[in-house]
Amino acid sequence: MGGVVKEAFLDANVILRYLLNDIPEQADAVDELLKEAEEGKILLRTTALVIAEIVWTCESYYELPKEEIRDKVLAILSTPGLEVENAELLAEAAILYVEKNVDFIDAYNACWAKREGIRFAYTFDIKHFRRFDWLKSGAPKRPSRKGPGWEA
């Protein structure tokens, strides 16, 4: 890599190596990178989708408990020198993911809807969405012969 990097994207697999320490030499390299970020030598940035990928991988491949995944997400979000897109929404979603026992993506989408002032969600996953006080939910109705039926 030529030149001095001032800003860089951080991918899910890099964060996972650090959090899980399943490949120690890679985890050590990430630790050094994070120290550089903490010292202000580089700004690391990542997206909400990367965090969702981390949650999914921790759940499906590593079979970690939700509480441990929540704690890992909150640790990522508070890492000095790492900017995470929609960090506040992700933090709220991580907490609700455990408190409401819902899928992480459902929690994130419910938090996003609240922030956007949306008070109704069309979903076939009504069981999970009804757990959010601020969000009513219902399945789309079968269209009538009179036209599209998007009434709740």
C-alpha cells in the first residue's frame, strides 16, 4: 500500500477477527490498526450493513448468545477512531435486540421508523414488530377487485 492512509473503510471480517480472536495473528494486526486509529493517525469508517453482517455471523456461524453479541456491537460503536454510520440507531437496536428478543434487523428497522416518524409497519412478522411500543403493525391485506388494498 503506497502513501499514508488518512481514512479507510473497515470490513466486517476485520472487526470479527478482532472481536473473536479466532485467528490470533490477524487479531493482533487489527489491534495495531485500532491503536493507530485511537491515536488519530487514521480514521476508520464502517457502515450499518457491516454491523448487521457481524451480528448475523456471530449468531449463525459462531452461535453466540444475544447478550454477548449486543455487548460486542456496543463495544464496536464506542471504539475510538472508528466512525460507524447510524451508530445511535445501531446502539438502540442492539439493546432492543436483547430486551425485546427480536431479530437485530427488525430492531434496527423499528428504531429507524421511530426516528423517521413512521408509526406503522407493514410486515408478515407481526409477532416481533408488536413488541415495539411506538410502532403498530399489520400484514398487507389482499387487494380487493376495486383496487390495491394497502389498508391495515
